[in-house]
Amino acid sequence: FNLGYGIEFGLGAAFRQIMMLMHSSFAAVVPMVTLNNGVEMPMVSLGTWQYTSSVAESAVTLGLSLGFNHIDTANNYNNQDGVGAALKGFNRSSFFLTTKVPPQTSPKKAYAGTTKDLESNLELLKLRSVDLVLLHYPPVTQSCSAMQEAWRAMEDFYAAGKARAIGVSNYCISSFECILKTAKVTPAVNQIQFHVGMGTDPLGVKSYADAKKIVTQAYSPLGDGSSDLITGKLVTGIGQHYNKTGAQVSLRWLKDHGIPLSTKATSAEYLSQDLDAVAGSWSLSAIDLAALDGATKPSGKPSFICNS
């Protein structure tokens, strides 16, 4: 394959990379964040968006072998069979699994449709339960009734012991206000786009979640591979102070603000750097954090569906 930061490898080459890195001085001990129901979630996950099933299988196998203990997938990624194939090689207690189900637009069909997708996740992953499942994004129709019915299905899935925690993704304040009118269980997580350049509280979504004891988790922590967050002058200049890359600085900014994140790569080199960015024994100074807090590029929105 030639994927993930432009590094080429096959599964055999991946394990050769592992053996080389096992001799390094860095050993990942991934920090945890406690969700509002007491479940502990690792602060960095290995994402699988845009991966085929075969690439997902290779990346997950490599990531878990290197020290990742949190895997992120989704119904819409169409690669859960590959993720599940990789997970078979590891003890269930050794990893935290997050998946997502798509929204439903029809209030009358939302409960049944969401339930079907939840069960499909388990079947494809070959698991009896997942650790966290999210509603992937609000419906484009912004139908409050459909969101409420979908959330009711999530609550029943949780009550049946098939998920240790439930949450949402790409939710803005108006979406939260809708489902919380009828919710019996408060979402544990809101996974949103969040990176340097968006400020520390984009559109007030994080402060709203904080007040409800909902953990905000970041996806696209490098802004979809933005050069500003990988090779930009700000992040690379700060990185020189710590002997770290610009990408590591961008990821550490989130960690030092207490924000869990989902990253992705397919090479041992970059996966190890991502682990070090979150689990390494270093942190950004107050001055460097402030400089990153004030960055305005690249801009972004926490949700691609709603903005209020």
C-alpha cells in the first residue's frame, strides 16, 4: 500500500517496522478520560475513515500492536468487516471500540432504522458489544422528531448492554437541545471537527457540552491534512522547542486542553509519533498553548450539518 503520510508498506513490512520501534525508548501509556457514566475512554483513537476493508485491517492490526488501545470506525465507512478481522487477533479487554450509525430522516422509521444499523455494526465487527456508539451526524432535514426517535433506539441498545456508552457526532447546540427534551440518557461524547485554528470553543459547542458533562472529542485534528498544522511555521517553530514535529504539536494542543482525539495513519513511524503526541511525557508551555489558541488558520466548523 502507499497510504498514510505517503508511507508504503505491506502487512509484512508493517511488522518489520514494529520490531524496529519496539527497541525505542518510548512506550505508550495512553491517558484516559472518564465519561459521564463512569466509563474510561482512551484519549487517542486510531481512525479508519476512507480506508478499504483490507487497509483498515492492516492499520488496526499495526496500531494495536504499537500501543493504540482505541479504534474508531462507522457504519458509513464500509470497512467494519476489515476492522473486525483485525480485532479477532487481540483480547477483547485490550481495546476500546467506537463505532457510529447514520442519521434517519423519517420520524416514523428512525427507531427501527437506527436499531437495524446498531445490530448490523455488531454483526460486521463480530462483537457482542461495543464500548461507544455515536449517532454520526444530525439528519440533513434537521427533523427533531427523527433525532429523538434515533436517540431512543440508542438508549435501548445501551440498556440492553450492547454498548458501554452512547453519544453523538457533529452535534451543535440546537441538535442537543432537541434530543435532550426527551432523552433518558445524556450523551457521553460529542465527536466534532476540532483543531488548531478553530479556537478553544468553536461556536460555543464545547462549553455547552462541558456544562452537560459531555466529553468533546476531536476528529480531523490535523484539519484534513492541512499544511498549516503539519508543516506550518507556527507548529514547526513550536515543535523545535520540544524536538517534535508540527503534527505532534497540533495533536498535543488538543491533549493539553483535555480533548480526546481521533487520528489516522498507516505507517508505524507516524502511528508512533501520534501516540507520543498524546501519551508522551511532554507538554506545551503556557506561552505555546496561548499562541496555538490564537491561531486562525485553518478555519473549520464543528459540524458540517448544523451551525447553531
